[in-house]
Amino acid sequence: MTPSRIETLFARLQAANPHPVSELHYRNAFELLVAVVLSAQATDASVNKVTPALFAAAPDPSAMARLGDEAVAGHIRSIGLYRTKARNVVALSRALLERHGGRVPDRREQLEALPGVGRKTANVVLNVAFGQPTLAVDTHVLRIANRLGLARGTTPLQVETGLLQVVPAAYAHDAHHWLILHGRHVCKARRPECWRCALTDLCPYEPKTPAPR
């Protein structure tokens, strides 16, 4: 895709949603970090159902560490891999207390050193909590980047690297939100809703899905 078409693409996404935000519910960087860890292989909607009670019981790393694995698991048992996620949430809370004075760090290497935190999670926290122009690549972004021809790749890192090379600086901060939301609500995996897509004329993906009758 040419630079002019990429500029047009992101301009359209911006016009449709000037101030995109995460669909996860959180009030601070710690809650965001926990919510993103919980969202792995789970939907944001399912995470949003369990976090209000969890955060009421444990609003900070100290309280989460005291709550312990079993109690955290009890709060989140409706989402996938809940036991592993509970252990990670408690362990990362302890690590935040021991290494960072209970604060969420704003550096990638420090975030990725926390239990249960990979590159995608770190990118989300750096972008949403700290305003850094990172590109978190989940299954939606990986699919959309390939379909649109923005960045080709079979792994998140390949696609992230490609996107960082082509996304105009003016759109870098919000790019991953636009792509995630577009993939989640319009350009779906099994049946992309091409008939209502604002990017159809820019998209090489075929065949285009016709409007339902």
C-alpha cells in the first residue's frame, strides 16, 4: 500500500472515531495492567464482567498480593486460563511492590520482566497509560494489517515491525486502537462486513462480503 493510501486510510479511521479508547474498564495504570493480562485469550467484555468485584477487593498491588491466588481465581473463574492468570496477577503485584514501589513502570523491559506480561501487554500499557506511540498486535491487528496490505507477517512481531515503518507519525498513538476496533466490529475473521466498511476501496482483500439480504 502506498504512503498516500495509508494516509487516506488512517484519516478515515480518525474521522470516524477521533478519540479511540480501550474497551477494557480501568481507573489507573495498575487496573489497566491487570485487565490486559486477564484479556489474553478472552474477550474484553468477559474481563469487564469480573474486574469490578476484583478491583473492589484489591484496588492496588498491595491488596492484590494479600488477596492471594485462590481468592483472585475465585473472582475471575469465568474467564479462560483463570488459575494461571490469578497466579500471574498476584505475582506481578508482588513484583511491583518489590521492584517498583508499587507503581507500574513506564519502560518496556521493566514491564516485560513482570510475570504474565508479554510484548503485547506491555505495548498496551505503554500506549494507553503512558501515551507512548506503541503498536500492540493482537489477532485483530495481525489479520487487518495483512488484509489491508499495511504489513505482511505471520507473527505479531513481524506485523508490529512492519506497521511501525508505515504508520504516519500523526496517527501512531491511536493506530492500534483503530485497527483493533475495526477488526473486532467490522473486518471480522470469518465474515468481514465489507458492505459497511469505510476502507473497502483501499482494501485488496477478496472476495468482498456482500450485504445480507
